[in-house]
Amino acid sequence: MPDEIDTSYVAKFEVDGVGGRPANPERKIRLALKDGQPILSVILCEGCYPASFVLMDELSDRFGELVFKNKFGVYIMVYNEQGFVIAEPSSEENKRFSFIDFYTRSKIDYETITKTTIEAYAMRLMEII
């Protein structure tokens, strides 16, 4: 689990903006409890409504890291102490993910992590779902 979640992260691969807004690689991630349930909120841009993800306890246990999921089927998984992998499985046969990204606070991870690395990490989760 990242040692300090409530902070800013940088999106490595996302290039398009949200809702017509220009792309901004900064993401704010917050962890809170709602009715005793851990909720991870990702704020994509200033003025954007946060994307909320619910902790998937059983899936987290089987995966070995915390896994959160939102109502749209997007998963956010703890990758290491500095970041998360975000993945949306694709419904297309020839495509693994509709969307995949890496949010990090680590300059070294930002410079060295590849899309192939995070896809392999996310595939581990897809194999147990």
C-alpha cells in the first residue's frame, strides 16, 4: 500500500483530456471510509467530479495487493509504495484493455515503467477475476 495515499500522482500514459478538457497528467488520490467501506477517489482535473472506487476485499486477498473497482468496471490496483495501475478490461476479443495507465509519485518509476510492465501486472488480476 502506498505509504501516503492522499496526495498527487502523475499519469504516465494518458494523453486525452476528460470531458473536452485538456490533458493534465496530475491526479489527486484520496482514501476515505464511507459507512466503514474503504473508498478510493481519483480526481482527474480541477473541477472534475472524483471517480470513486470501492475496495474489493476478496479479490485483494487473492491478488496479494489492494484492488479497488468502480461501477464502470475500471480497476485500480496498488502497484508499489509509490503508485497504482489503473485498468479497464476490454470487451473486444483482440484487445486486453480498453484503458490502462500508471499513476505514480516516483520519478524513477515514471521514467522506467513501461506499458508492457503494467499490462502484465494487470493481466495477473484478470486471470483471477
